[in-house]
Amino acid sequence: MRGRRSWKDTALGLAFLAPSAAVFVAFFFLPLYRLIRLGLFQQNRYGTKETWVGFSQYTDTLTGQEFLDGVRISATYVLYTVPLGLVLGVLLAVAANRRLRGMKVFQTIFASTVASSVAVASVVFFVLINPQVGYFSDVRFLSLAHPDSALRGVALSSVWQNLGLTFIIVLAALQAVPEEINEAATLDGYGPVRRFFRVTLPLISPSLLFLVVVLVIFGFQAFAQIDILTGGGPAGATETLVYKIFDSRDPYRQGTGSVMAIGLFALTTVVTALQFRLLNRRVHYGN
């Protein structure tokens, strides 16, 4: 009787898992298999014939200058967007975490960028910092016309677009901190700054870890804002790894693009695992 019940429970569990498993197979495992397979072949110019090249295409592409340049630019983009976006989001959330009349209006304004798409944010900043007609076209530090500053200009649009998400998550974490803890810290002589760094910050560290991981992934996947604002230029200064993969869409470069996509997947996985391993030690999970 127990064996029959166990078999029924297993069958019921598999039935519930079947829809999600089908989605994973259709939209993750099959495309991943196709990418791996395409990396083993070289297509002709018209995509009508493929030649087996084996893993030599993997080694040539992943050690080539094009892939390494894409990794360098993507990593630089992440460094431009993640720390600044996280700090600004935390500062806005702390400022908005007040029980004052009309504060809901400011919270709505600060969170409004979460409703804007990447395309909308890119068009807004295209109007602002366009080198020909932008309102701030003379700001050399953010100029889209110079290779040294173009990536910073594009990164600013991502910071603004992701600011709403950071603000909402940090504000929710701040509001979940028990007021009694802050009151106890105040009675112990902690000032506002010391109370924030010694009490509040450890308590919201799980949310900050989540944001760091998500924002890093967003940074490595940046494409639309680069395509709209710079088109990869000037002189390839904003060609992130995703943009280089997109640029390899011609049939005879499908193998190279597939290998770079696999490399991006591996890079994102490794970076995410390192973040959890290194940052998880500093995260406080309250009971």
C-alpha cells in the first residue's frame, strides 16, 4: 500500500513538473544544444553547406582578439553601471524611507524608471547627449562621438533605466527592517551614519546581493542601448560581447557567433558563482 502511494506521489510530482520541464527543454536546452553544435561547423557564405571544424573553432574564437575585446568592453560597462546604479538606488531609497506627507509622490517618481524600456531610456539619452543636437552635447566626459567617453554615455542610460528596480528592492528591504532594532541602536549611542552601516546595511544585505547579481547580468547582456545610441562605434569602442555576437549573424560567421555566445554564457555563470561565493560571506540572513 505504501509503495503504491509512493508511486502515485511520484507520478503526480512528475505531472506538475512536466510543463516547466517542457519550457526549459524548448527554450533553453535545445537552443543551447544548437549553439554548441553550430560552434563545431563552419558555414559557407550562403548558409547552405556546413563543414566540420571540430573544437578548433572554439579555441580560435575564445582566444582571439575579437572575443577578448568584447569581454573587456563588457566588463568595463559592468564597472560603469553596477556600482553607480547600486549606490544611487540605495541613497534614493534611504532618502525616501521617511514617514512624511507627500513622500509617496517622491517614491513613485523615483520608481518610475522601472516602467521604461531600454529603448525608451536610450532615446531619452540620445536626445540629451547626442553629439550633434543633444542638450549636453558639449559634455566631453559623456560624449558619444569620442571612443574614450562613448561607453560612459551609454552606461549612463542603463544606470537611469535600472535605477527604479534598485530603488524599489532596497526600499522594500528598508521597510522590512524592524523599527525596534533602529531604536535599540539609537539608545546604544549609534548616530544615523553609524546605524546605517552597522545595523541597517547588514540587514538588507540579501537584497543587495540579489541586486549585484542581477545588475551584473544586465550589464553583460547590454545590447539595445548600444545599438540605438552608438551602433557599436565610434571605432568599435562600444562593441560589447553581445553586440559582437549580433554582428556575427551572417551565415558564414554563425559558428563564430555561436562560440562567442557559449563563451558569454560560461563567463556569466562563472562571474555569478564567484559573486555568490565571495559576497555571500558578508550577507546576514536574519532568522
